[in-house]
Amino acid sequence: MVTIGLYVIGVALMVALLFALVWFVFGRGEELPPIEKGTTLTRLPRAGIEGDDVRRVVFQQTFRGYKASEVDWTLEKLAREIDELRAVVHDLRARDELASGVAIRSADPESTPSDRPDL
């Protein structure tokens, strides 16, 4: 009986020493302080959002789903980026149409200066 008791005490001391060694080597496992209210960990670049950026978005989960403010912020940011890109596409198309219209008029042999009304 004494042998079993000494064995249990020896194993307990070895476990305690191993725990203390791991605790000092790898740290105490302190938790980080909580983030401030209203702060989000959801990240997107300021401009030039790419598909991979959107695929990496992760929302904080709450009791009934995702945190609505994070989802709203992300959707607003994506909507602004899409609006900016569509405006650029519209401007480029208008410039191409204008350039092609000028090129067609200058290449049209039937159009002569006498065809234009006098101003």
C-alpha cells in the first residue's frame, strides 16, 4: 500500500514539474483584453477590393447569427467599390463611343464641308 502511495505522489510531482516547465517556456496562456465596443475585426482594403479579399471576410458570430453592424459595413464598402468601378466603365465607354464617332465622321467620304449648314 505504501508503494502505491509513493508511486502516485511521484507521478503527481513529475506532472507538476512538467507543467511548470511548459508554463515557463511557452507562457502563462494569458488572454488578450477584450476589444472595445464598436470595434470590428472585419477587414477590407481601402480601395481596389478583389474577389479574394471578399472571400476572406469573416464576421463575428453572435447569439442569433452574425453581428449586423459588421455585415452592414462590409456591404456598404463593397457597394461603394462597385459604384466606383461602374462609373469608370461608363466613362471609358463614353470616351470610346466619342472617339469612334469622330473616327467614323472623318473617314466618311460623303461628308463634305459644303454639306454642313452655315452658322
